[in-house]
Amino acid sequence: MFVSRPCSEPSCKRPALSGAAACSVHLPAVAQYVAAQLAGRDGRVVLEDLDLVGVRVQDLDLSGANITGCRFTASTFSRVKFAGCQLSLSFLDRAVFEECDFSGAAILNAVLAGSRLTACSFEDCEIAQVNFLGIQADRVRFDHSNLYGSRFIGAILESVSMRDCNLTRAFFDLPHRDAVDFRSSNTAEAVFQEVPA
Amino acid sequence: MKFFSLFSRLGFSNTYLVGPRGGGDAILVDPGVFDAALLQAVEANGLYVRSILITHAHNSHINGIRALRKVYDSQIYAAQPSVLDFPARRVQDGDRLDLGEFSVRVIGTPGHSIDSLCFQVGNLVFTGDSLSAGGTGTTRDGYARGLLLESIRRKLLPLGDEVLLFPGHGPPTKVGVEKLYNPLLGEKL
């Protein structure tokens, strides 16, 4: 699991980026630093226990990456490919995802709460026990995915497709259920508007 | 720190394994089941389950103890003097435990059961059935409900927004996330 360390800049309350002394605001050449942190070795990307709060990542291919124990809170991902990646025990809360492709990914025990997702694909994914509390999703597709035990309490979903999904023990507290396409999904196994115990 | 989350279909509960990065004595939280996946996580990382922390003694959180104790000589820490007839060291709110390289803080959060506990290890808090992502534990009556909400508000929410919460059921979360999105925490007592 990532370890949080304070930024070296006096009076700054942000955490330093992993392996650096300063945070995403105070580190010089932060884009190059983040790119180096996310680079693969021997053709494989393994991101373990990284603390990269508030970073900006765009036009990057992380397909097949193994990401575990990381924190990307309040980060922005634009046109990033996470296709087929393994993402577990990681915190991507209050993040922004624009045109990101997670298709075929396995996302387990992760937190995306409070994030804003626009035009993203989570099709054909294993999404088990993922925290989507309070997300704002617009034009996001979860089709043919297993959403077992994931929670969408307080989520705002617009033009979201969840066709042919496994919704067993998934929790929804949606003010606008009509905006979600649940065709061919087992909605009877999901829990709607009942807060979990 | 090496950290693993394992899911049990028996009771749909989470078990957590915390160990030193280089191997050694590990802590297991709420062993609802002890199966091949858990054994693999322990052995492949050079760990030994020296301590077992029990948030509350409901079956879905303790059923793995019998098998576990056949493999590892572990000390159980719980609110009760015994768990499934195995002796346990009793702990209560405010206790601090030094378990290998980890310091564990015991936080009493009665309500779901009268003796429910949470355990804090660094920036991680294992909340059992007291607090989950967007929810809280079930309670027997209004008095227990009041106790639970009071203990969550007084002991868990002040820990800091970036503190990571690992519940007995469902996905992980953070204190800050629960403050913003958990609809039950706004309930009046």
C-alpha cells in the first residue's frame, strides 16, 4: 500500500509524489516525472504502491498494466488506455476521466468515488467491489461487465449503459434511474434505493 | 507494508492481510474463511499469521479461525475472552497493540454488536460492520443505532479525510468519501 509523505514546500498540505520531495504543484517538470513513474519496464507496466495525487496524465497507453496499492486522488486522465489492466486496492477518488478506455479490465476493491467520468468505456470488465459513490458519469458504457458488489450510491448517471451486466449485490441510489440502460442485466439481484448495511 | 484483501463467498465478507514488505509476522483481520487463496497470499509473500484481529464475533468474520489455527500458531485479539472456543486476548477502546513491526490502535464502535471494534494500522482502518461504503452496520434497535452513529461521528470521522477504510463487507472507502456521500451519517440521533 502507498505511503503518504508531506510535500517539502513549507506550508503545503499536499502529499509528495512517490520518490520525489514535492507534490504535483511544487515539483519542477512534473509531467516528465509522472511519465517516468508510469513507464513500463521490459514491455510491462507494473505500478505498485505509488502515491501520485493530483497529477495529469494524457494520451498514454497503460493497456495490460498491473496497478495495485496506488493513490491517484484528484488526478486527471485524458484519453488514457487502461484496456485489460489489473487495478486493485487503489484510490482514484475525485479524479477526472475523459475518453478513457478500461475495456476488458479487472478492477477489484478500488475507489473511484466522487470522480467525473466522461465518454469512458468499462465494457467486458470484471468490476468487483468498486466504490463509485457520488460519481458523475456522462456517456459511460459498462456493457457486458460484472459489477458484483459495486456501489453507486449518490451517483449521477447520464446516458450510461449497463446492458447485459451482472448486478448481483450492486447498490444503486439513483435519483434518475431512467437515464441508465439496464437491458438484459439482472436488476432483480441489485439493490435499489436501499442503503447497505 | 504488504497488504491484501480477500473475499469470502461464505457471508460475502472481506478478510485483510497486513504484513512486512520483506516477509515475517503478519496480521489477519476477520478471517471469515481460510482458503487456498489466503494461504497462497501468506506463503508466497514469506508471511506468518502471528496475530488475528476480530472486529466482532459474527460467523462471517471468524469462520476461518479453526482451519487457520491448524496451520499457524496465532494470537487472537477480540472483545471477548474466547472466539470459537479458542482463547483470545481481550482488547477494548483505546488499547494499543505492538504486533511485529505494526502498531495497532483499537477503536470501540458499539452498535452493530455491543462490542464491535475497529482497528487502525497506520493510515488504514478496518471497520468490520460498523461503517461501509455508503452504509453502516445493521442495528437491533434505536438505542444501538444511536450508539453506532455516535461512535462513527466521534471516533472515525475525525481521523482525517484521507484515512483509508476497509469494511467487513463491500468495497474500500475513505473517511472523506463517507462524509460527502454516506446518506446514513446525516441521520438524526
